Amino acid sequence: MALVDLLLVVGIIAGVYSLLAIGMNMHWGDTGLLNFAHAGFFAVGAYTSAILTTPPATGSLATRVVGFDLPIVVGLLAGTVLAGLVGVLIALPSVRLEGDYLAIVTLSAAELIRLLIHNEAWLTTGAQTLKNIPRPLDATIPFSYDLFYFVLVWALVGVCYLLFERLSSSPFGRVLHAIRENDDVPLALGKNTYVFKLKSFGIGAAIAGLAGGLWAHYVYAISSIMFLPSITFLIWAAVIIGGAGSYTGAILGASVIVFLRQITRFIPGDVPFGDQLSYIRLMVVGVVLILVLYYRPQGLLGDAERLQAGTSE
Amino acid sequence: MTLLEANGLRKTFGGIVAVEEVSFEVDRTEIVGVIGPNGAGKSTMFKLLAGFHKPDEGTVVFDGEDITDLAPNDRTQRGLVRTFQIAQELTGMRVMDNMLLASQNNPGEKVLAAAANTSSVRDFEGTARDRAEELLQFLELWDLRDEYAGNLSGGQRKLLELGRALMADPDLLLLDEPMAGVNPDLTDRLLQRIMDLRDERDMTFLVVEHDIEAIMRISDTVIGMHDGGVLSKGTPEEVQSDERMLEAYLGGEV
Ligand SMILES: Nc1ncnc2c1ncn2[C@@H]1O[C@H](COP(=O)(O)OP(=O)(O)OP(=O)(O)O)[C@@H](O)[C@H]1O
Ligand SMILES: [Mg+2]
């Protein structure tokens, strides 16, 4: 594979992760909510779109009896909306909880989603891989398909970036920031903080669902082990490295992490420790995270002044 | 005409009885001072009125409606706004944003309108900014409008707290020690402002203060609290000369 092709693949993954990080930044950067269910929203988007755009499986070994063969646009939209709804559903009972408890509940919820996917074979093909997910305009692109998909994904990243940036700087975003700082204050100022938290959760989850759909339609085949909590942790690392509260930071952080993880794939297996590469890749992310937190606690593009404000008592 | 009614309020924390059998009425456009020693239950009583605590017993009636079971934000939307004794500035937000947050019925707080940035969103924001500017000028915080609130001094934080509450344009404002840490010259102007707001905008005030002189100057009625209960209630002169109040709180001050 030529280097350009390689970079395109890395770029597509970076785009998908950027969407995930944009959603997470609304939760954590804007609203201060500890969401650990992101892999679950990603999975809901991927499976929804995959199920809606493929026919039911046929043949004697077929387990999946559901499939709709609908256009891909419908699948992507439905995956986005359903992930948002699942986000609200998870948030309804949990979003009032103090930080750490919210983290535990959302982490369990994401695992629950993954186990449901694993077990409900009639809907998802269960432990087997859900295959033959169609690619948009597959046969009609006259040039490199990866180039087309790269442009598609990053165009969507651009649109979402502008939308979330606008929301964050709007009066709506101002209430989210107030919740992040101290949620008694917006409450005393007449804001229904519970409803604002639900909205934040739903919107961020929806964008993770969109990322899931884009991922499913790129890789042809998905299975439940693709949606382990490690994805959530990587997205957290991306948001923190990029700088919580900054949407450009979220995109940069996601891109840095994807790049770091993907370049280590091309180290040959016969170098020392070559057989331990998958662990080393995780360690690299950890080391970068620690270095950033140590030398630049606000993250690469975070606001140092905001972090400092009020800490000098 | 009665605006606020507290009926037999009681609040305990474990074994501590913080507020007990507190009943009183506040008339529209009245300025009511609340005094009493540390731990008398003044702030707890405010939290019961504002909905931050649920009373064990008793009811709160505001503008003819029983609001005992309403959430704090619903009370604010009906015009009953509180400030915090310890200023709760939003440290990671700028002074101007602290102020703008307080405007009520802001159309831009709806997701779709915010995403579309409609003209009504922009117009509302513009009007709110003008109001915020006027208040910040008055509170001598205008030059600090783009500063993070966390960088303000203690007194400035109290002023911002007050400005934010005024920005919400309440009918009844509960002020918990608004003058604490504010310099004397500005205190005078704050007191004047409170009286002006009452006269010009028909606002009603309930003010907790340890600055007895200030309270006596602006209050129509003073409530003296002690050990969770109302010990004395009347005009400033009556409360000031009440034997029980002298003993419990005012001591050598008279
Ligand atoms: N959340 C709480 N948990 C336990 N005890 C509390 C709580 N809030 C208040 N108290 C107790 O209730 C009593 C009344 O407290 P409160 O804050 O109402 O006093 P205060 O009159 O406002 O005093 P100060 O003038 O010092 O502000 C005190 O004994 C206090 O310790
Ligand atoms: Mg108090």
C-alpha cells in the first residue's frame, strides 16, 4: 500500500474518532458530565445503520431474521437519532448522580448494550460478525474510494464542529457551562438543570451514533468486540489531550491518538518486544496523556486561564 | 397585600433543629431585614423559601400559590430569587457570562433556536447585554466584564452575586448578607439601590445582614431570629429595643 493510501485510512479513522470526541466534549468539556458510555452510543449507531441497510441473513446457518435493506442515508440518520435517544434513556435515571457514580452507571450501561448485541442474535447476528454492510456510492466512485470516504467523513466533522461550536457559544451552551462550574447557580437562576443535562447527553450521544454509522459503512463488517470500553477510554484521552472545552482540541486530540496508534501498526513484528505491540500501543497513549497533563494541564488547545481562575485561594 | 407567607416552617439536620415554627408574612414592596446570631437559622430559612431544602413541616406561599413542592428553578421563574451567603460565582465563566446567564425566558437556551441563531436569539442577547452593562457599571464591575469570575476579589464576588440576582429581574429577592466584605462607600450605594428598586420597580426584599446599622436604615420590618425560631418581629425600633433580642444578639450595641 502506498503511503497516501495508508494516510487516507488513518485519516478516515481519525475523522470517526473526532466525531466521537466532539460528542464527548459536549458532555465533559461543556457540561462536566462523566460519560463512560460512549462506546455504547457508537455501537448503537453502527448496528442500527447496519441492520437497516442490509437484508435479513439467508441460508441454513442464518441467525438474524431482521433486516430492512433501506438506503444508507436512512440508516445513518436513524442510527444518529436512536443513539441520541439511548443517551437520553441512560441519562434519565443517572444524570442526577454525583460525578463518580454517573461514571460507573454509564460504564455499566455501555457494557449492557454490548452484551445485548452479543446475545440478541435474531437482531444483530450475535457473536458472529454482521457482514456485507453496504458502502455509500460504492460502485460509482471513479477514483479512490478511500479518498471519497475521507472527504465525506471530514465534511461531516466540519459540519458537526461548526454546529457544536455554535451551540457551545450560545445561551444554551452558557447554561451547560454553568452546570459544569456549579449546578446550584443555574438552578437558583431559574434553569431546569436536569433537562439541560439530558439534552447535553442526548446530543453528544447522537453524534457518537453518527460516528458508529460511518464506521460500519466503511468497514463492511462489525462485531460486538469492536465496541469495548477501551474505545470510551481512548476518546476520554483524546478530549483531555486536546483540551477539555475546546472542539478544535477534541478533533486534534482524536487525530493525535489515532495517528499514534496506527503508526505503531507498521512496526515490523521482529523488532524487540514486537509481539507485545498491542500493549505498547496502549502504553504510548498513556505516556502521551501523562506528559500532556504534566506539562500542559489544560490540554493542547485548552484554556489555561480558565483552568487557573479561582484556584489561587 | 401579602407576597410571601411562611407557615410553621421546620427543618432539622439529624439531631440539630435549624429552623422551628417559623411563620411570617411579607407584603409587596416591603423591605424586611432578618437578623440574629450565627447559627440562628437565617440561611436555612432562606433555603426553605427558595426551595433548596424541603421543610420537614410547614408551607411556603408565594403570590397566592403554595410553592412548597416547587423546585428552585420554578420558584425563580415565578419571581422569587435568592443569593448565596458564600458567593457562588462560576469561576470558569467570564463576568459578563455570569450576568447573561441570569436573564429569564431566554429563547437562545432552546437547542434549535441556538443552533439556528435566529434573530430573536440575537435581539434578546443584545438587550440582555445592555441591561448587564448598566448593572455592572453600577456595581463597579464593568471594567472586569471579560475577566473570569474566579479572578475577582471576595467583595467583587459578592457584588457579582447581587448583580446576577438583579439581572433575573425578581419580584422578591432574598439577599443573604449582601454587604459582607463590600467597602462602606459602595455599601451605601447598594442600600440606596435596594430602596430605589423598591420604589421604582415595586420589588420586595428579604435581607439577612449582620450590619445592624444598615438593616435598621432600610428595613420596614425586622425579624429577629434565635435558635431556629422567630424571637422578635416589628419595626426596626421595636426589635432594637426588645429585651429578648438585646440579650440574644444585639448585646452592647444599643
Ligand atoms: N446542611 C446542613 N447540615 C447540617 N446542619 C446544618 C446544615 N445547614 C445548617 N445547619 C445547621 O443549622 C443551624 C443554622 O444554620 P444557618 O446556616 O441557617 O445559620 P445562620 O443563621 O445563617 O448563621 P450565620 O449568621 O452564621 O450565617 C446551624 O447550627 C448549622 O450548623
Ligand atoms: Mg447564614
